[in-house]
Amino acid sequence: MTTLPGGWALTMTTPIGRIEAEATFTADAHVFTRTAAGKGETVALSDIRSEPAEGGGEHVTWTQSITKPMRLNLDFDVGIDGDEMRGFSRAGRLPRSVVVGRRLPTSV
């Protein structure tokens, strides 16, 4: 069973500074979809893949394109352990950026 679905508060430490965003993932018949919002824009996430990670937890990858603060295509590669997400994002040949996240509480 995947632990990915839900809302996540993400922080990316990039060469141009710290960027915060919220990502929301949903699963329908094992197909993941959703969006990320931050820096004044909301973008679709694509190619979302999830599989069990070695040693437990979950390994997740996805891509997204942003236009703010500049136009970039981003590739994410993270691990999820409970309510924490850690990993990296990369934009083309730029150095990879550290990504950390925490699950947002669900509203009742």
C-alpha cells in the first residue's frame, strides 16, 4: 500500500535560494495524479511513479515544469518514510537540489 496520497509541504534548497511549495497527490486505480503550488503558480505533476524502497518506505519519482522564478523542467527523486519525504530534484544539467517534505494534516 502506498503512503504517497495526500498533501505535502515541500522545501527545496536550490542554487537560487530556498523554495517552498505544496504538492497534493491522489491515487485512482494505482494511477497517481496531482499538482504542486508555489511561487504564484500551480503546475501539474506528471510521470508519477511509486514503488517500495529497499529497507522499507517508498521510492517516488515525478516530473514537473515551472515558469517561476524561471522556466525549468524538474525531475524529482524522493523517499518517503511515514510522514517525511527526503530526496532531490534536478533541472537539466544544473546541480541537484535537496528536497524535504512533511505530510500535511488532513482536514476533517
